[in-house]
Amino acid sequence: MKILYAIQGTGNGHLSRSMDIVPLLKKMGDVDVLVSGTQGDLNLPFPVKYKLHGFGFIFGKSGGVDLWASFFKSRFRKFIKEIKALPIDKYDLVINDFEPVSAGHVI
């Protein structure tokens, strides 16, 4: 089975979890890893096939997501190009850990 494990890389939480999940997935099939976002600090102990810019959020002063700032600071055209370029049809299973590019194929 060909598996794509897509991880949100805007922080270290999802990346940290992936260190436990990827070895388990490799027991089930051939795994490719996608990380979108550039704010994570962890060095992953496995190869990452796709390193993408993705789509991040800007948080407002009250702690919630500032949708307008997020949209204006985003590289929306690049994000759409990344969605279109991702060969999602090559995979039997896609596991998405809050990652927006692979999720864009659901729309």
C-alpha cells in the first residue's frame, strides 16, 4: 500500500507526533511524508518527500485567528499551485494531520 502522511509544520506538536506515527505506518506500507509550513524546529528522523509552504494563520491580539491578516499575509496563489501539483492520485491512503495542501483535494 502506498501511503501519504501529510503533517502541518507550523509548529512542533504535529511534527513531534509524526516521530511516533511514521514508524508504525512504515509497517503497513510504503510511506511518503509531506510537511507544509516553515515554522517547525524539529529535525525529523525520516525523509520528507514534499516540503511545502502551505497555509498558516495569523493570530489576533485576543488570541483568535485573524482571518483577514491570515489571508493578506498568505501566499494564496502559491498555495493553490501546491494543491494542484501534489500527485494525490498516486496514493492508496492519505493521512492528514491538519495539513492544508493535501486537504485541498477534498474540496
